[in-house]
Amino acid sequence: MKIIIEKLKIEAIIGILDFERITPQSVLVDIEATYDYLKTSKFIDYSQITQIITTDIQESKYELIEEALVSLKDILTLEFPTISSLYVKISKPNILSNCTVGVSELWNF
């Protein structure tokens, strides 16, 4: 079973540039989490995942999106130990005028 969350939009302080430390900006988060529902009979609540992600990114005020990426991996796998693989992508759609930039990683557990 795979949970997919796409383009979760969060307004947050994130980045190392002076203006990024003052003014919240849009951040987009994509998640794909694989788990074996048939084996555990426990579902993963996607609304809980979105709340965890939103709270972490808004409260932590990361300087690097890479730090946020690793933190989300740690938090989600701790909260949902049945996750067997996790893909996380964090994008900044408005930081450059001609593109969206971001980072992503896939972990297998």
C-alpha cells in the first residue's frame, strides 16, 4: 500500500537568505510512503501526516530544505514504524522567477 500526498502547500520561514529569514514563503511537500497494510491491518492516516509535516516545517524554521527533508524522514518513520519506504520532496516554487527548486530523497527501510 502506498500513501501519496502531493503539493502540500505550507507557508513557512525556510532558507538562508536574509529575506527568507523574515518573510514566510510557500513550500510544497510531496510524500510517498509505502507500508504493508495487509500484514499489519493498520492504516496510516494521511491527514495526520499532513499535520505533522506542516507543524514541523512551520515551527522549525529550517535554514536548509535539506535539513527539513531529513527531519521529516526521521519524524515520519518514528511516528509510523510500519513505513517500509519513504519518498520526500520539498520544493520552493517562488524563490526563483523562472523555475521551481527543491530537494528529494527516497529511503528504503
